[in-house]
Amino acid sequence: MTIFTSIINGEIPAYRISEDDLFLAFLDINPLREGHTLVIPKIETDHFFDLDEKFLSRILVFSKPIAKAIEKSFNCNRCGLTVVGLEVPHAHLHLIPINQVSDMDFKKTKLKLNEEAFRKIQSKIISNLNKQAI
């Protein structure tokens, strides 16, 4: 069982952004930038491209409104996305507000945020996500 499965099961707390039957989106606890969000399938699969086609196509559809909410929540040119998959052996997609390519450099020092900062970021993204649903 991966740490992401423990998050899905509610055994480990996370700053959840959105969820459906197949996917969960939550804030990265070691973000490159404020708003850095992970989107994971609720099935344990190590390699992203080992996901069934149903999951591969739907993960982007699930992520789209979250990416739009991230773009509205932070001063950025766009929401970048990347699949690295080395940190946790559970397929995941990174959504990161970016202004330049170097904003997605995983060699950079990660931000250290406190609970209050994470809650504020979570609230901002969820608020903009909910505005899209109206």
C-alpha cells in the first residue's frame, strides 16, 4: 500500500481539493509553488502509462477544472502539468501554477508551508473551483 492509498482511505490527512469515484486531487505537501496539486487515481498503479485507457483519458478531464481554478487562484501564466512518478510508486499528475519552465524544476528547494498557509491555498482553489460549477 502506498502513502497515496492511505490518503485515499482517509488514514493520512491531506488538503483535499476535489474527488470523484475514480480520482482524488489534493495539495502537494512539498510544493514547488503555492497551489501545487496532485491528482491521483484511486487504484494503485505504479507507472502512469500502465493505467487503463479509461483512467488515462478521464484523469485529464477530471483535472481540467482544477487547473482552471489554480490559474484563477494564483498569479501565473498557466497551470503546468507533469508526470514524474519517482517519489511515490502510485501514478500521479502534478498541476503547478507556472510563469516559466523553471517553476517546474523538481531540483529546486520545495516550499515549507504551515497548516494555515495550506488551508488558505486549499480554500482559494476550492472557491474558484466552485465558481466554475455555478
